[in-house]
Amino acid sequence: MQSSILSTHFVSSFLSSYTKSAAQSMPPANQMPVPPQQQDPLAQLRDIHVPTEVNIWPLDWGWWVAIAVVLLALFCLYKAITAHLRHNKARKQALALLESISAQQSNWPVALNSILKRTAMSYYPTQQVAGLYGKQWQAFLTSALKNSDSKLESDLGLLVSNVYQATPNPSDFETCKGAVKNWLSKAKLPKNKGAKGGVNDGGLNDGSHHDKQAKEPHHA
């Protein structure tokens, strides 16, 4: 009887101990088990690296060649523009001076012819032009034209004939002035004044010497 009581007591103690152990190992009823944390797949990617800035200095030899070519081209362009402006300087001065001549001037044929003479002397050797007058002068003006122009040649002849008239015909003024303007625009003027000194303004703005020659009929 006593052994039966001891067996019952042992079983009860074992069950009580097991129940307590199980109760301690179980989570609370209101707390759900947390699943193991999943690893973020993006964390395995490497960061984006900005490429190192390229240093352009020192320049490669190809850049130096390109720079040299550009500078040479700019220099040639500058020389061409300045040469063109210098070549047309006397022509432009003559066209500006032409606008100051009017039919009210008693010596307008001489004034118009003087512009032609002084402009020609700016581009041609002085000894070739200064002594020309009359038909020789008219022939020179005609030969300087780029293309043959019968009307312009006739108008230049009218101007030359008026130079030697004591009283020029006022009705011829516009024709003669137009002839001078057309010759200045259409004449093929050389870029080098012979072999001496190059092109100059021929004294278009200085007065005296060339004006005296132009006012003398035998030098017109």
C-alpha cells in the first residue's frame, strides 16, 4: 500500500515538473513567433562609382596641330580682309568725293575728270597716267574696264569732250557723273601699283598737286 502511494507521488511530481518546463518554453499566447529576417537582395549590389574626371592638360599633339591650323587660317583671313580694304580705299574715297560735286559748279567736268585721274594714279604708275589727256585718256579709261560697255565708253567720251569746252552743257552733268561712278565700280584696278610703293590713296583728300594737273586742259 505504501509503495503504491510512493509511485503515485512520483508520477505526480514528474508531470508537474514537465508541465512547468513546457509552460516556460512556450511563448505567450498574445505574441506570434517572429519569422527569421530575410536578407535584402539589393544590399548585395555594389555602389555606383562616378568615373574619374579626365584632365585635358597637357594637350595631345593632335590638338596642337588643330590649334595651329585655326590660328593660321585666322591670320590668312585677317591679311585678306585688310588687303581688300586697303585696295578699295582710294576707290571708296573717290565715290564719296563724287557726291560732293554738283552741276552748279562751273568747272564740274574738270572736277569729275579729276576724280578719275587721281583714282587711276592711285593704282597705276604715275608716269603712265599723269600725262594722258584727250583721246589717249579716254582710251586708257576704256581699257581699264573689266568688260566692254559701249554706253559707258560713250559717256566717258562725253565727259572728256566737256572738259575742253569753255561752257560745259549742264544737261550732260548727270550722264557724266554717272559715267564716273560706273567706271569707279567697273574698272579692273590692279592690286600693285607697278613695282613701286603699292596702292595708295593717290592724294584724293589732300588737294594741291593733282588738282592743278586736273585743272589744266592738256593734262585732263
